[in-house]
Amino acid sequence: MKSLMKNLVKYTLATLAIAALTQGVMAAGDAAAGKDKAAACSACHGSDGNSPAPNFPKLSNLGEKYLIKQMQDIQAWDSASAEDKDNTGRAVPEMVGQLAQLSAQDVEDIAAYFTAQTRQLSGAKELQVKVNAGIKVDGIEMGTRIYRAGNLETGVPACSGCHSPRGLGNAPAGYPMLGGQHAAYVEKQLRDFRAGERTNDGDTKIMRQVAEHMSDAEIIAVSNYISGLH
């Protein structure tokens, strides 16, 4: 129990430290310039960043710093040699070649444009999830509990500690807005972090350490709950 508490405290302190260090250090993107540059993104993510397809993330109001990092990581993976790809950036097969011609300023402008857009909520759905014993439980109740309080018994910290109680994220720290995001997309990211398929969460491996302790039921439930946050 002591080790679990230490982990939860560590995550909280890391969040506060990052936020303190990054206060006032925001990207200098031009949202107006980014509108035209983001036109090519609309086919998958929507013209205003509200993707109509659940497998493509909503970029609207996601967070400028976070979006810049993701685009830079995708560029890095895309340009890495075959032997370096496993340890470089973020692998997103659907994005191969899409960002190759963008300059650093282009990336900042596109991030500024999408962050300035209003997020359209997906909305949580009533559902039941099956826990390890094969018993079905209320998914909304489980998702609410995991998001707000985590699971102390298994060492899963509350999502709200980094992403805020309303899912608004932490812009200075680079933690994305989650509220209203497609549940299917959130679920896939959590599964990828858990499996080590997504590794661009920094040297602290904060998301991988969170997701590795989550059950399938918890991932499904919290992803659904997040889609209704605002």
C-alpha cells in the first residue's frame, strides 16, 4: 500500500512541477495562418478539428503544446531510419508522409488553429462492462470512479490529477483536453500505452505506468466516461 501511495504522490508532484516550469512558456503559433495550412487535415479530422470518425481524434481545443509535440513526434518517427523507428517519436500509420513537408512554424500555426476551435462533445453512453469475475457492472459508475479517484488497490492514479476534473487538460504542462473525445480513440491509446505500442509519453513513462495497471473493463469504462466530460 505504501508503494502505491508513493506512486500516486509521484504523479501528482510531477504534474505540479511541469506546470510550474512551463507557466507562460506557450507556443507562438498563428491561428489565422494555421487555418489554410490545416486544410489538408480536414478529410480525417474535420475542418474545425471535430473528427466525424471515432478512430480519428478530435483536434479541436486539444492543447497547443500537446499538438505541437505530437506532430513533431510523428515527423520524427516518419523520418527515422528503419532501425531507429522503435525508439523514435510516435508511430501513426495513417499519418505517414502527411507532415513531412511542414516547417516548425507550420506545425505551430496548425496547432494554434485547432486549439482555438470549439470541441463538440461525443457524449457518454449507458453501458455495462464485464469485470474479471465475469460479472457485468455499470460502466458509467466505474468510469466516473476511475477518472476521479483512480484505483488505489492496483495503483491506477486518478485521470483528473493531470487532465482536470472536467477533462479540460493542463495546457502549460502539455496535458491534452480529453473531455468530449471519441471513446474509441481514447480506448485505443490506453491499450497502446499498456502494450508499449505508444511510447512518446516522456522519460517518466507516465501514461505507460498508468495504463499497465488498468483492466480492459476499466479502460472501456473510463474512455466512455471521458467522451461525455465537458
